[in-house]
Amino acid sequence: RTRKGAHVPYRDSKLTRLLKDSLSGTSVAAMLCAVSPSSDQYEETLNTLKYANRAKQMTPPQVPQRQEGEHNPLQEQVAVLRELQGTLVHLAQGMTP
């Protein structure tokens, strides 16, 4: 049985920390809630449903999509060097009389 004054915000709860990876990012999560029709479990059931509703309304941060091609720094450096070489050739042609 829970104490009335011992409310734990959903962001600080142990369950949220356990589900941190599932509630954010690009993963898909399903949440099951155990509720009871018993009147003595009313408060616990209500808190469970409130937590599930807050978790459902959370919007995950946008994760940048990875590029399809591989990142090849060597090819990027070669492209930059070729561009610089073209610029130097162009400048050298402009300086000759």
C-alpha cells in the first residue's frame, strides 16, 4: 500500500530509468498496465493509469538519420585537395603574362 504523501514524479521513478532507452530514440515500446477493479486498490490503479498516460504522451527526441553511404574521410580529403589544386592552377594561369 502506498503512502499518500510519497508521490514520485514519473521522470525520477525507477521504472522510467529502466525504460529510458525504450521511451526515447527510434525504438518502439509497448506498455502493459496491471489494474485492479478492487476498491482498496483504486489509488494504485489510478496512479498506474496516470503514469501510462504520461509515458504515452512523451515525444521522443528527434534522432538524426544515418547516411546511407559510409563515411570515408580519405575520399573527402582527396576531394578537397583536388579542389585546391584546381584553384591553384587557375590562379597560376592568371599570373602568367
